Amino acid sequence: MAEDAPVSQEMATLPHFCRNLAQHWEVEIAMIRIKRVYDPSAEEDGVRFLVERLWPRGMKKEALHMAAWCKDVAPSDKLRRWFGHDPAKWKEFQRRYRAELAVKNAGCQPLFDAARRGSITLLYSARDTQHNNAVVLKSYLEEGLTGKKD
């Protein structure tokens, strides 16, 4: 493949050697992104899924430009209330949420299927961009797709 061939935005984010390898093998690289529901949608988002149990405050359905509301893959009410977005509980929240995801793996299937076809974005409403269920779900999906654990 030519060195100066145009690359997709997903490919452009990869280190150069990975980009060359992916181009050589003509590999389609699916990206899983996470984004707050309050941030504007963008073309590079791909297929968008709301992954919250509760509907985000002040949001109209039309404003989300989403394919589906996957509330079944969101943390249980009990876990969500226990966590309360307390960073001190983050490690244990991840463990408990992953255990819930393992039990409700069938609910994740539409996300796996969409990610195999192209880029997806998991939408969440939490203010904390580092300690929320979408971060854990993204990692869980990536592991399921690649077979590698972070």
C-alpha cells in the first residue's frame, strides 16, 4: 500500500507501525468510544448507544442521535446507588460491574455485533469522565472482541 495513501480517522490515531500493519493486512479497525450524552454528536461516533439505566436529565430522545438505549447492560440499581460515583469505590465498582456484565452477556450482544461492523460510541451521563460505567463497559467489550484483558 502506498505510503501517502489516505487513512481513516481511526487509523490516523494508531502509531505508525500499527497503521502500516493494519493497512498491509487490510484490517478494519473498529473503535469503541465513550462520550457524555451532553456532548454534541459527531460523524466519527459511528453507531451510538445510551448505556445508562436512567434517562439523562434534560435530554430529549431526538437530541441523542442514538441507535438504542441499552439499559440492560447498565449497572444494577443496587450497584449504581452503592457506587455513587465515589472514586474511592472505583476498583470494587469495576469488579462488581464486570461480574454483572458476565451474567448479562446476552444484553451486550448488540454492542459486540455493532462493534464488529464498525465504530461505536457508548453514551453516559455522569460528570466524572474517568469513573463511570461506560469506562468499564468499553474495556469489557474490547476484551471480548480481542480476547485480551487490559
